[in-house]
Amino acid sequence: KQEVTQIPAALSVPEGENLVLNCSFTDSAIYNLQWFRQDPGKGLTSLLLIQSSQREQTSGRLNASLDKSSGRSTLYIAASQPGDSATYLCAGSNQAGTALIFGKGTTLSVSS
Amino acid sequence: NAGVTQTPKFQVLKTGQSMTLQCAQDMNHNSMYWYRQDPGMGLRLIYYSASEGTTDKGEVPNGYNVSRLNKREFSLRLESAAPSQTSVYFCASSEAGSGYGYTFGSGTRLTVV
């Protein structure tokens, strides 16, 4: 059974720091990898999608990479801002696209 | 851009009552999903519908039923609510196949007393 682990579970940093969130899979047969942001009491906002043929995606200050051989993904946030404070979730889908398996998330707090 | 719309946003039920959570998407996606999110457990798949007319069980289907009413709508029904079903429920949709990302609704916060 596929399991997704996100490390750390919580992270507090001062504004301006660069940071890395980690995600690992027990089964490296992940087809796509998607990173989401969730604000307290809100839904999930998609940040980045890494498709099967890709190794990384970038959007603004965010960069996500996927190493299928090791079953690991990282989300890099550059020059963090207080507005980045949220819970970040990674999720992987199998080839059939029938299931998106989630990690439990990393809760990020950026102080000004 | 409506995306995925869920109703209601909040609901309080008494144990044993029934209710249906509604979900509609306007992106012409083939696949739709119901997840529940609980503290410390993350998001878990309840049911999914790969295409109109099909539904399949996910990780935690017990106590729930679903209906894929048409391509746009996918409902989740609790026949006899239990306190263990207190949770936040999210509906999602995606294009068929795994090359596409998922879009989520804003959630329904359900409390069963």
C-alpha cells in the first residue's frame, strides 16, 4: 500500500529564508506528483503538478522536483513571506489516475 | 471560474440522521472523487467515479454511498450518520487518466452529534 510521508510536520522560519519541504513515497511507482496549499479552514489550492515525463516544475518562487528512483519530491520556497504561512500537502497518483494519495502535510509559519 | 462547487458548506446532524452532500464541476472532467480530512489522518479517499456511470470504493467507503448523477455531479450520501463521520469532506475532479492534476472544492464541514 502506497504511503506518503512529509517531513517536517511543522516548520517556523523568519521572513526571507529559503526553505525546502520534503515528501517521500513507500512505492516509487508514482505517476504524477502534485503539491497543494491549504489555508486554515479552507480548501486545497493546487500549486504545482509534475507529470510523469517531467522532473520538476516552477511557478514564481516555488520549485518542485520529483525523483522517481528514490521516491522523493521536494518543494523549494524562495524568499519566504508571511503570506506563505499555510499547510503544504504533497500527493501522488498512480498510472491509472484512480487514486491520489496524500501526505499529512507540513505546516509552515513565516514570521515577519 | 466556478471550478468545483460543494454544498452545503457547514452541516450539523444528529446521530442516525441522513443527508446528501452535493458536488458539481463545470470543467467537463470525466473523473470525480470524494475525500474526508481528519486531524492527524490527512485526506483519505472515500469513493471515486472514473467516468459517468461508474463508481468505485476508495480507502474508507463504509457508511457512505455515492451517485454519479451525470458528468457534472457526484453526490455523497450518509444514510445513518455516526459521530465517527464528523469530518471535513472534499470533492475533487480531474480529467481522465493520470496526466492531469486534480481540482478541489472548498469543502463541507460536517459535525455529527
